[in-house]
Amino acid sequence: KQEVTQIPAALSVPEGENLVLNCSFTDSAIYNLQWFRQDPGKGLTSLLLIQSSQREQTSGRLNASLDKSSGRSTLYIAASQPGDSATYLCAVAGGTSYGKLTFGQGTILTVHP
Amino acid sequence: SQTIHQWPATLVQPVGSPLSLECTVEGTSNPNLYWYRQAAGRGLQLLFYSVGIGQISSEVPQNLSASRPQDRQFILSSKKLLLSDSGFYLCAWRNPTSALFFGPGTRLTVL
């Protein structure tokens, strides 16, 4: 059974800092990995999708990497802003999962001015 | 572009009452659709998924059920709600690159 762990559980940084969120998964036979953002009381917003054959994806100030063999992914946020404050969720889809995702518990990020 | 709708946005129901949550997707055809639940202090749990009209797969035994009466409509139901059914219910669809996109969610409180 796939298990996804996110570290740290919470992170508080000053504005402008570069930061890294970590995600690890137990079964390396994944189809893809997706990072989401969730604001309080809201649905999930897709940030980045990395297919199993890819090593990284970039969107603006966000960069996600994938090391399938070691079961790890990182989300790098450059020059953090207060508007980046949210919960960040990592989710993996198994090889024959019809898109079913296994989620981590999330990292609560607070960027203070 | 594709859009996913959920309603109602919030719902407060007594224990033992029925439930019907609706999800619709616009701008795509024959999508895979999913119901997830996010309970307080817990991660997101997949409840049901559907690959087509009338095709429902259940991931977790419970007193909830799902139906897909139309291509872009996905409904979550219960005949009698339990306190433990409280949570944030999220509908999602999968695009051709296999990314999942979520709706705005329904906050259900069972009293």
C-alpha cells in the first residue's frame, strides 16, 4: 500500500526566502506525482504535475523535482511571498490506478512580511 | 476551458437525514471523475471514482454511494447520515495528461 509523507508538517519563513518542501513515497512504481495548494476552506489548486519519466517541472517561481528510484519529490519555491501562505499537498498516482491519488498530510506554509 | 462545479458549498444536516451532493464538469467529455473526502485532521481519502456513465468503483466501505447518471455529472449520496460523515467533500476530474483538477468542495456538517 502506497504511503506518502510530507516534511515538514509546518514551516514559517520571512518574505523573500527560498524554501523547499519535501515529499516521500514508499512504492516507486508511480504513474505521476502532483503538487497542489490548498487555501483555508477552499478546494485544491493544481501546481505542477510530474510524469514518472520526468525529473522536474517548473512553473514561475515553483520547481518540482522527482527521484522515483529513491521515492522522493521536492517542491522549491523561490523568493517566497505572503500570498504563498497555504497548505501544500503532494499526491502520487500508482501505475494502474486510473488516476487515483494517494495524498500526503501536507505542509502548512506561512510566509510573513 | 474546463470548469468543475460543486453544490451546495456548505450543508448542515441532522444525523439520519439523506444526502445528495452534486458535481458537474464543463468543457470536456467522458472524463474520469472522483469523490474525495477531507476530514478534520486527516488527509484526503478517495471515496469513489467513475470512468464512465453508470460505472462506479468504491474505495472505502461506508454508508455513502455514488452515481453517474450523465457523462459530466457525478453525485454523492447517503440514505442516512452519520456524525462521522462530516467533512469537506471534493470532486475532481482527470485531464488527458492525467492531472487531477478539483472543484471548490462542499463543507458538510452532520449534527
